[in-house]
Amino acid sequence: MNKDVVYIEPEDDITDIIARVKNSKQKLVALVPPKKIGVLRSAVNTKLIAKTAKASGKVVVIVTTDSSLVKLAASAQIPVAKTLQSRPKLPSEIIKEERAHGEQFIDEKDFDDEEFDPNNSVKPNKPRPVAQSTKKPDQEISSDDIEKDEEKTNKSDKKPGKNGKNIIPTLEKYRKWIIIGAGAFVLLIIFLVWAFAFAPGADIAVAIRTTANNFSENVSFVTKSGTENTSDGKFLLEQKKVEKTSSVEFQATGQKDIGEKAHGTLKVSYTFTNSTQEGFTIPAGSTFSSGSATFTSNSAISFENPDGCTRADYSTGKCVDTKTAELTATAPGDQYNVAASSSWSSPNGTSASNTSAFSGGTSNVVTVVSDDDFKKAKEKLESQGREDGKSELVKEFGDDMIVIESSLEVSTSDPKSSPAVNEEVKSGTTPKIEATTTFTMYAVDKVKVEDYIKEKASMSLANDQRIYAVNKPFFENFSKVSDGNYTAKLKSSTETGPKVSEEDILEKSKGKKFGEVQSILKSINGVSSVKLTPSFPWVSTVPNDPNKITIELKVEE
């Protein structure tokens, strides 16, 4: 009879072996296990192989020299051969050999040597019995059968064998859990080392009670670098300038009549009273009026004492010099169209009359920019530009400078209005005033000012007190003494309290329990509260490493 050789790989499981036995085309199947027999080390698996062979009408031979596998094969009624060419040993032969060595682990009645034919023949009339099986020979072996047989074997592995010796259970099925457990144990060790050696840290927040004290001191300023002396309260001024061209729109409210002016001819006469009286001239632009209508002369009017007048003529008022003058109304309007033979007032004792009416006066009232409109717009422009310029200068100085707002100087060019004053504002036009303004402001180094305040204020403190904060210093009454020299009053307030430093807190806290640290720090005069925050919930001791300790020393508000 030909045989089919099946080499079992280390990764093969029992279902792979059973499938290859069932699918074999030969009656005799030789199973060759690897050096580490693995899956065949289980008694349940060897019995399942025997059961499958019996159900398939095949004979299985295991080729091995491993003594433990030989015993398992014998217990499952499977013949064993040392090589593929050697004769298989029957179960009864294996039993005799074991007895010769004083071992008894199987009962001889469990084997039937007649089932195995050394001449490679199988007796078909006597089927091989399959232990612990309720299935008929022609039924398939299911996975449920394998699981049930494995459970039975796992239970029986813990019991001693017939000869009183314990059967060693297989660890193959527990390999994964052993690896997982070992990995978890290593991770636990790493975590514990990290948690208790590297992770511990603490934040310590200490609040200090302080007292506010006002500060006021006269100081001086210079603009020339190298002449300052901050210890004596003489600070260097830093100047910044900015130019801004700004404009403001406004509403025109002025009214103006731009119509035509009336004009006409007037006869002006003067009566001389004696011969010695000299002539005279009424200059151009002299005013003549008829009622409320006023006119000005277009040219000068000259009068002379007439020749040939006698004393009688002078006494009777006959020595008269009459001139004709061209007049123009002082303003447009038809109210200046004076009728003929109107009554007139004239300068220098002259008399005037018109024989013909004045004409040409028309009225056309329009909106113009008045002086009052211009004045109000200028005030608004200066106010708006001042605030814009100051804001821009403050930004340019930055937060590290104290800006002296009272030092602001504003220089504005002559503002111009469009349209100009007394000019007509055309329809759809909004009047606007525009000017260029130069802003100048001074500032002082903030750090130097605060250092000066601390130095001055510390002179009046007790030895166990210190300054914790300087609150918003500012300057009042800034004024110029001479070119490059200024004075002002520096004002601020300081927060003073007990002399407690971060170094003191660190030394009193390292390596101590949180509760102990609380008691020690709260006992310091002036400490109002202490808060300790661990880096992790399990941390209850302040580390000895200063790098793992954060200290926050804050002033109580």
C-alpha cells in the first residue's frame, strides 16, 4: 500500500492536520511533526487525529522519536515510526517497552493490534474504535467536537495519571496571554517609575497682604543725553513729533446779495460866504445818502470860490459852485433805485439833488461762508486734530514709556476754507476747512521712574518690609524752566508688605508634605493664603528638584 507523507508546519493547527488527513488519497498517512511538536503535544488533538482517520477509513502513522509524543500517540491508538522507512511500532509494542522501563500509563486492553497490518494492509471487517466519540464513522468531525474534547482535556490535565504521575499541561493556548501579561507588567513598572520619580511637581501660590502708600515728589527733566541723573530725580526726556493734515466739513449759514448795484448822477453844490474862503475837494468814495440808501462817489469832487463875486453876492448866497458827481450804491438791490428829485444828505456842508432817477439796482441773495461759520469750524478742527495727534504719539512711544500728556504742544498752520469767507456756496457743495498740524510730546523711561520710586519709598520702610508694586506713575504740572530743562511733580502709590521672597518659599517647601508646607508658609507674618496644586492627583509631597516647583507670589487685591 502506498502512503501519503504529511509534513506538519509549526504554525499548523489541529484543523489543518485533520483536513489534510481527510483529503489524503492514500489509505496510509504518515504525519511528520516539526522539532517542536506544538499542536501534537495535546492528548485531545492526537485522539481527534485518530478519530478522523477512523472515520475516513485511513490508517495514520506518526513519524517521531520524541518520547512524550510516542506516549501520546500510543494513548490515542496511533502507531509510531522513527523514520519514513522504518517499521511502525504497534501500540502493544510501545506498552511492553514502557513496562520494561517500569512505567504503566495506558491499559493494554485499549489497543487492538490487529487493526494495524505491518504489511501495509488494513482489515476492513474490524473498524478501529474511537474513544469518547458518539458520532457514527461516516459523520464529519465538527469544531464543536474539538472544543468539547479540548475542555475535557484541560480539566483532565490537572489530574494525575494512572501511574500516579502528573501529566504536564500544554502552554500553547496561554502563550498570547502570557505575552500580554508580561508586556502589561513592564508598562506598569515604567509607569510607576515615571509617576513617582519623574512626574511629581507642585505649584505654590502665596498671597501677600499689602498696604497702599501715596507717593509724590518733585522731579526735573533734561533733553540732552548724558546729563540725566535718575538717583537725584533728573530724567531724560524722549521727544516725538507727528504731522497730521486734517479737515472738517461744516454748514455755511451766511447770506449775501450778489445782485447789481444802482447808479446815477447827482448835482452837488457848495455856497461860499466870503472872498477869502478857499476851495476844497470831496475825495472819491465819499458817502451820499437818500433815506436809507447810501451811495459812494466814483471820483473826487473839487469846489472853487467863484471869480467876480461881490460882497453883496457873498452875503446873499449867490456865490455857489455846482459839480456833477457819478454815484454807485454801496450794496446791490432794487431799494437803491432812488426816484428823481429825492432828498439827499451830502458831506462837507454841500447840498445835492438829482434830476433823474437812479437805476440798475437788482437783488440776488445767495448762501456764503460767514466769519462766524469759519471761526466755529476752526475750533472744531483744532479740537479734533489735538486728540488724533495725541493718540498717535502715545502709540509711538509704546508701553515701556510714561507719556507726559501735559507736555503736548500743538502748532497749526493757517487754516483755509473752501469756499473762502464771504464766497458763495454753490448748490451741492459742502464747505470744508483744512490745516496741517504738528504735534510734539515728551515721555520718560518707565523702568527708571519705577526704580526711582522704589528707591525713594524704601527709605521710610522697616527692615522686614518691602515694596511689591508701583501703581501707574504719572506727572503733573509739567512746565518749561529754560531751553532743554523742565520740571513736574511725579505721583504714584506703592504696595508694601512683609519681606517674603520666592527663594524663601522654595527653601521652606522642598521635600515636605503639602500639609506641612501649608502650616509653615501661613505662619509667616503677612501671608494671607497658600494654595498648593500637585501635578497629578497622587502627588502629596513637594519635590526636592527646584525645576519641578513653580512659585507664584502675588499681592492680595
